[in-house]
Amino acid sequence: MSVASAATRTVPFHVPHTADRQYAYLRQALDSGSLDGDGPFSARATELLSRLTGSRHVLLTPSCTHALEIAALLMDLAPGDEVVMPSFTFAPTASAFALRGAVPVFVDCHPDTLNMDESSLESVITERTRAIVAVHYAGVACEMREILRIAEAHGLPVIEDNAHGLGASYHGRPLGGLGGLAAQSFHATKNVHCGKGGALLVNDDGLVERATIIRDRGTNRHQYFLGQVDKYRWVDLGSSYILPEILAALLAAQLEEFDTVQKRRHAVWDTYHDRLADWASDQGVALPTVPEDRTHSAHLYHLVMPSETDRMALLRHLSEHGVQATFHFQPLHTSPAGTRHGRIAPGGCPVTERIADRLVRLPLYDGLSDAQVEQVVNALLSFRTGAARVNDRKDPR
């Protein structure tokens, strides 16, 4: 019998959270007959998001990608304009701006937090630069003080891609409330979700009215419903970027349980971090880094293996022990679309390439039982990296 078949049950990589009230809220939304969006459940979800992020203006969208596309439209980008961002991120971070004709400019990441290396920003900012996108990887904040300082010195807006970071903070301030704009994700893989959804947080008051118009197909329909105009018309570029009310109902139910979800996710994250510390040190494996001036969102737990060979061996080992694990982002600067539409910082992105080849993500969600966490930990503790096996042979004690 194989190790996997001997395990009591496979530990899934991810299981979406189920909120107690979500079915009741979905029924209410369906029975209301008002499904288009911006109804009572949208208002409830918006209120809860505003509390979590400190943002006064929250616009629900069908995805984080759509929120980034609105941000790109707000920048009035022209072909050849440049937007600086990390290479270690998901494709929509770049494609939202490339769709407007802008050139994504890819910079490297830090080897510890895996966030954008802010020291590389000055070398890539040109007269064509129009914005900086800060991606908070794993819900750990970028070095926002320095990023904001550089942005202000060059007169550039900062957009937070906060897909991972709801509930996290930087120097006591919630992520999503630091840049002029921020994008949130409520995809099924996120801490709380609505299957697929997002939000644009507008922290620059001067952008609120236009963001609302862009989100509603480029019309001033919102002003019409407020009685500010007698008819609504097409007044700007835009698209259908409003989250349907039925998905807002699911999102509201999820957000109402956010604190409970986070408590369990942090407990799992902390267990991994404590139980794996000695093993990781012995095996040459890097665990996540959270600087003291930040709190994280417990969105994911990752390991950086000593080599790509070790990464593949670990994934096989975990699978044999009934644990689903996976890798993560591939560098955008080496991707087919990235090479066509973007450019890379001087010196390249060697850290990004190294991290992408070696990273492993472990199961992390609020439904993980203590027994499942123990299964994951025990599977890892029984794994030896190539270098550790060589050392074992040299010192057989």
C-alpha cells in the first residue's frame, strides 16, 4: 500500500469558506427581483469593506481584474505610457494597463517578503512613467513609506494590488487605504469570497465621481438616480463593471464572518510557522517573512526550497502523503505576453526567477482541521532536501 493510500484522507489545497447566512441571503436577493447590482446587499458589503480598509469610497466590481481596469482608465493612459510593477505577480496586474496601450515595466522582488524591491524604482522611472502598482504578496505589505515617497517626488499615483491583503496592515494602517486607488479580490481562493468578485477602493476624492461613471458603462446613471441630472447619458469610456446583487449577497454574508475566518487562518499559519522552523533551518528552506511593522492577512503560507529540483521532489512527496500543494506566479517579464508588451528593469529580475522556480504553497483555509494540519506538518517533517541528504551521508550520526 502506498503512503498516499494509507493516509486517512487527502488534504485539499483549498476549500472556499461557507458562511452561515449565505444561502438565506442568496434567497433574499433572488426573491427581491432586483439582481442588477448596487442594492441593499451591495450596500452592506460596501459598509463592511469600508470598515476593514478605512476607505471611504468602495466600488464593488465583478473581479479584481475589473477594478484594475477601472484604475487604468482613470489614469488616462496613452500608448507608450509606462506603469511600474513587480514581475512576481498575477497576469491581470499587467494586462489591465497593457489593454490601454501602456507598457508594464517589471522590477525585481525582495528575497524575503517577495514584494517589489523599492530600491529599483528610481532606475526605471522615466518621463513616460504614469503610475506605480504595489502588489502586497501573501498579504504582507510592501515598503509603502519609501514607495509613496518616491511616487510623490515624481508626481506619480500609487495603486495597491491588494488581492491578497484584506485585513493586513502597515504601520497600523490597513492595506487598501494607502494608495490613491486599491484593488481587492473576492475570488473563491481568497479568505472571503463571492465565487468571483472584487472592489476598487478610491482613496483620492478627486477620482470618485469619474470612477463611478466608468464602472457604470461610462454613463452618469448614478447621478440620475440621485436626482442630479434629468437623464443619464454616455459621458466617458467605461464598461459593465458593477457586481451583480446576488454575488453581493454572498459577499456580505462572507464579510460578516471575516474575523472568525481570520482567527482560524492565522492559527493554521502560526502552527506551520512554529512547527516547521527547525526543519526549515536544517533543510535550507526559507519560511515567510513578516516585518515587525506589518501584520499579515494569513492569505497563504509558502516555502522557498533550496533548488527547483527540491521543489519538484517536495511536491511529489506531499502528494504521496495525501497533501495537495502547488507553486505560484511565473515571472511576467519572461512570459510570452510580458516580452511582447512590457520591458524589464536594468539588471533584470534574478530574484523573481529564482523564487518562481523554488516556491511551494501549502494548504491554508479556515476549514482545515487540526488533524489535517498535523498531516501536512508531518509530511513536511519527513522530507529531506538534496543538500540535507548529502550531509546525512557525510555525517551518519
